[in-house]
Amino acid sequence: MHKIRCQIEELERVSGVESNSLTVDGVPVDSYLTRFLWDEDKYPTMAPLREIVDSIHSQVTKIEDDLKVRVTEYNTVCSQLNAITRKQSGSLVVRDLSNLVKPEDIITSEHLVTLLAIVLKYSQKDWLANYETLTSFVVPRSSKKLYEDNEYALYSTTLFCRVADNFRTSARDRGFQVSMLMRTITKT
């Protein structure tokens, strides 16, 4: 019972939701203990003590196992919720960029591609001064700031497809994170 109580208190602490008190069959613990009545149907007093103890122990074990399953399910849902929240409102490094980029910001053709760069706020001048020289065949003055948060800025840059891998490598060496937008953005 102590394990179950500790688990409930831990869940209340983690979730920030606090129930006023623990209950037994919907009755506060204090009231349940002061008005306790032995359940003759479940635990006949004429049955051997060992049998009654085993029955109570098996029920407690079942409740504890059920609680463990529910706690695992709860933790899984919390993890999924945190991941979704992080993707929607987290920093640009972990966020889903497809919600921030408009179709008109992306150029994809047989020879040209638009890459997205995540740049630290204090490195924006360095990015703008050097992105054209990270590799050859970068379209001059093609970098545009698409979004900015507290830590990072998101830039688009257009270049020839054949140098995209070299551009990513050079950018990574300079501390910039460059990628293509994985989800297709369509004009509506």
C-alpha cells in the first residue's frame, strides 16, 4: 500500500495536479479507516488466516501491476506530448520547419535547390558575409531570413543541386546547420 501511495504522490508531483486526499472506494482514507467494516463475503472469518492473507496479497499485487502499466502508459503519453510541443514551439534545431517556410521561399528545379540554414543569432552577420563563398555555384544574394526565435534564425539559400553536399559540409564546418525541407510544400 505504501508503494502505491508513493507512486500516486509522485504522479501528482510530476503532473502538477494535486488531489486533496487519497481515497478508498471513493471514501477519504481517514473516514474509511474510522468506519471500517470487515467484508465477510470477500474474506470469511471462518477461512484459514493463510488463505485470507494470500487473497489480500494477490489483490494488492494485481493493483500494483495495474498501476505500473498505467504509469508506463502515462509516461509514454507525456513523452509524446513533450515531443510534439518541442516540435511546434521549441528552438529551430528541433522544430518542424515546414510550418515556418512558405512555398514561395523554396526553389526546386532540375538544376537549382533551396537549402535551409539554422544560424545562431550572434552568427547572422558571419552567415550573410560568407554563405556565397562556402562553395561555388551559390546564387548571389539568395539568402533570405525566414524566421527568427530567441536563439536562432532560419535562412534560405539557393544554389546548384550538384554542389549541395559540398555546401552542407562547408556550412557545418563553419558551425551552421543546413538541410533541405523534407516535407513537400505546395502552393495553395
